Amino acid sequence: MTTTNITNFRKNAFNYVEQTIKYNEPLSISTKDGDAVLLSAEDYSGLMETLYLVSVPGMREKVMDGLKQPLDECLDEEDVEW
């Protein structure tokens, strides 16, 4: 994670935002009152989705079990009834 101070961030805000979006690299911004983190919308959405999935009772176990299943035992996408 890249780190900068608030003064440097203000001077280069556009470039920092552009780089965060382009490379999905969080940016830590330090101030005298504490730190903040700039994330791309894609990273933020992924984080929120992960938090939601692990909050569903039993979902974590189902995902972990699914990761252990060999691919040749899985259904093809077109065979899944949505």
C-alpha cells in the first residue's frame, strides 16, 4: 500500500486517484488527526461483497467446501438452474 501525507495528496489528488483506479492499489493518507484509505470502487465493491458473504450463517463453510471440490465434479455453468 502506498502512503502519502494530506498535503502531498492535495497537491496530487487527481494523479493519486487515477493510479488507485488503474492499479487497484489502496492509498493510505496520513493526517495529524489520523489516517484514511483511498480505494478504487472495484476494490470497495469486492470488500463489501466479501463482508456480506461471510456474514451469512454457514456461507463461509459452503465456500470453503466448494473450493475443495474437484472441477471435474462441478456442474457446467449452462447446467445450473438460476
